[in-house]
Amino acid sequence: FAGMMECCNNFEELATMLKLCDFYGIQEPVALISHKIEALKLTMDNLLSCTRACGLLDRVVKFAHVKRSLSLRCKAFASANLATWQALVTLIADNSQDLVTVNAVLELLMRPGGKQSLGVTEAMIR
């Protein structure tokens, strides 16, 4: 599994692997996949992939800790890197084909401890 993990640098693919491990009862690669998810660097280019990965793990009780950790990373990254309305507009414009996930990122910012100081309101998200 180590060779497979070296070339996989996508949050969604790794989350899907965890879901498959859960579905088929496969235990061996779980720790390796979880560590890979934690080791992946979060960037503006993969923020939406990270957010979608959280959604993929949403109902997998066995990996709730991975989902929670990933969600906290997404929130912290989004709060730090979407600190201006210009950054928010850029995120929306650059990802207009995936507004559902953009909305999920904005909702992360609305949760307690998010960037409410940006003036991001529920009305803006809707």
C-alpha cells in the first residue's frame, strides 16, 4: 500500500479509500491512509477537495475523528486565507462550477469561531 500512497495526493480519493475500507472491512491500509490525509498540505488549490472529503466521511462513524480533524483544518485554513472580501470573491469566481462546495466552505466560516468579522452573513451564503 505504501507505493500507492506515494502518488495519491487528493483528499477526496483518500477519503473514498477510507470509505471503501469501512464498507469492505479492510483494516490494513487504514492507518496509512489516515496519516496521508493528515500529512497532505492544504492549499487554496485543494481547499474544495478537502471540504468534499469531509462530506464523504460525514456518515462513516468509524472515521469521525479523521473527518473532525480534516474539518478543523479546512476551517482554520479558510479563516486564515479568506480574510478579505476580495479573497472570498476570488474563491467564488474561480470555483463557480462547484458552488455547492464553495457554499460548504462559506458555512465553515459561519460556524462559531469562523471569520464572522469578514461580514460573511447567512444571507450572503444563501
